Amino acid sequence: MREMKDSGIEWIGKIPQEWEVSHIKYHLKWKSIKGFPNEEILSLYRDYGVIPKNSRDDNYNVTSLDASGYKLVDVGDFVINKMKAWQGSMGVSNYRGIISPAYHICEFTNKLIFKRYFHYLMRNISYLPEYKRLSTGMRVGQWDLQFDDFKNIPFLIPPFTEQQKISAYLDHKCRDPLSHRRLQRALSQTDL
């Protein structure tokens, strides 16, 4: 059995002894690059992550006729729908393109964070109450998670090889959105 320690964060609880707790601001930075209107339009789905908008026919968001204000997303960037963060609408992009200027785009500054691991961790339902708590606005459809609040959220850092193993396991288990939702429920009911 693994030796555990208190994470020091009530909603996280105990973690393996060799894991660290850090804050997002030490590993990602916010970026906003505009002026690339001819790049592929991307969309962010809670269940699929960042994908090309034209790859699905159920996205009814209207793309602006002038896309010069859309933000550039590079492969490996972390994208957050700040109005739906409380639902887990965020993820690491496997595509280069542009996305709504209403989204937060972040780039990783620490090579010791395996991006796919971070993708899964930040989308875990254990984090949703924290996103909800930090979001502001008059009503649910207008809630907004500011990057200054997001960057102060704590997260868990296992050794790099363990991050890779966790990611490989979740890639296998989350091949389709229904499996992803079932796994999210299972993870929320299991200790690490």
C-alpha cells in the first residue's frame, strides 16, 4: 500500500507521499495572440476537448465574419471556456487554429508537466466545485472564471513517468465521451 500524506487542501485530501501540490500560475501563462483570421476555426467541447469546428455538425455557435479578433491556439496550448469552466469545458489542444476571443488560452512554462495528464486532471469533476466557487456573474449562463482566479488553483504533480502512465490509462478508458463520463464518476468516488 502506498504511503500517503495530507495535501493541505481539504477538497483534495490525501495524496501519495511522492506527489507535490503546486499552483497553476507556476506552470502556465496566459496568452492572447490575435490577427490570424485564415487559421482553422476551433471549438471547445466539454466531452471532446479542443477540436476543429467543422469536424462536428452539432455546433451552432456562429463564427464572426471578421475572425481577426479570434485568439491563436497552438498545439499543446490549454484552452478554457471561461463561461463554462464550472462544467469542465477546458482542455489541451491537439490542433493549431483560432478560437473565440472569449476563451482563455494558456501555454505551459514547465516541461515537467505532462500536458495530457494536466488535460485530464483539470477536467476531473473534483475540480468543478472549485471552478464554480471562483466564477462570478449574476446567473449561471453568465458566470465567468477569470484567469487571475484560475491560476491560483492548486493541482497535483506526480513524478513525470507516473503522469505519463495515468494519461495512458485514461486515454485507453476515455476513447468515447460516454466512457469519459463514466470514468469521471468513478474517479470522483475513489481515493487516489
